[in-house]
Amino acid sequence: MPSRSDAQDLRIEAILGDDEDMSFDELVAVFFKHLKANLQLPCEVTGIEDFRWEEPYVLGCWDQNEYKQLKKTQPSFEDRYELLEIRPEGWSEWMMFHGEDIVARVRRMFDGKEFLLGLAELKAKGKKTPNFHLIDDYGVWFVNSR
């Protein structure tokens, strides 16, 4: 699991406030509202780690030529995307935590193909940008709170 820094803990606490009496879904909704108000879209994102469908290929268990072909039509964590929109709910076969995670509508930069991915599975480019911290704070909180 990703670790939190003190600064990150303070940013997350400032967003969620007193979260003792709130459900996980309510907290995701609070984070969504904050992200919707503060993310500067579009922005460039990529996957944090291999997406669920890619794992057997990345581990070398499955055929690499097949993986190369599938990456032409399916999203890969290695691809660069433009984050176009976030949605509070939705479903996609590509999302690891569908029904729980914030939905990210992205456009793959090399071919323009659009996908719905889980925001917690993405990271913004440029570690010193506000978007990087916003998405990273959400992802770290999400993974550690599930």
C-alpha cells in the first residue's frame, strides 16, 4: 500500500474534515466534490501500475505477442492519457473498483480512443503540479481506506 506523508495526511484531513460518522461512499462523494472543484482539466495522466487485465502479461505468464495486440484496443497502464472528465459513478470493464471508485473519462493520446478508468488507478504527470497532488491524495486515501 502507498504510504502517506505528514503533508499528505494534512491535505486529506483538510478535504474530509471530521470523517468519523461518514460512510466510505459519503467520503468518496466529498472527495469527488473537492476534485471536481479543483482539478484543472484536461490534464495528462497514466496508470500507477498494470491494469487488472494486464497482470498475467506483465508478469510474463501469458503470450507477449498477444499482449502487444490487445494493447491496441484496450487501455494499458503504460499509455499516456488526457483526463477529460471525472464522474461520481459509473461502470467500465477496465475499472478495478467499479461501483466504489470515481470514474475517469480519458482519451489515449496516441490514437484518441476513449476509456472509463478508475481515478484511483491513475497519476497525473508532473509531481509538482496541483493536479498530481489532488489525484495522488485521492488514490492514496482510496486504497488505504477500502
